[in-house]
Amino acid sequence: MTLKPSAGDASELEWCKSSYSNSNERDDCIEVATTRNTIHIRDSKNPGGPQLRLQPSAWADFVAYAADQG
């Protein structure tokens, strides 16, 4: 996992917001972009700010954990 400013290749990523996000509030969610080797996560309120980058296996573990919590 890395946490660093989104400078560089971040502008080339295709960011997606959760379908559970309230469409009336554009700044209330995280955004996710995927590449073959990395899952990029950022705060939709600060798209130019820091990103969290995870290995796909770590993202899958997080999603499985989150699904069990809901």
C-alpha cells in the first residue's frame, strides 16, 4: 500500500464513483481507478490530493471485509 500525492499518471486514470453514492451530493464519496497491477483510491472532494494505492489482492480483501460488515 502506498499513499502519495496524485501527481503524474493520475490524470490518465479513468475514475469511477460508487453506485451507492448520492448523486445529489457530488462530493460525498471515494473514487476508484484500476490498472492491471494497482487499485487507486481518492477522495472525490479532493481529486488532486493524495491517493491510496493497493495491490488487487489487498483491494479484494478489503471489499470482502466491507461486504461482511454491511
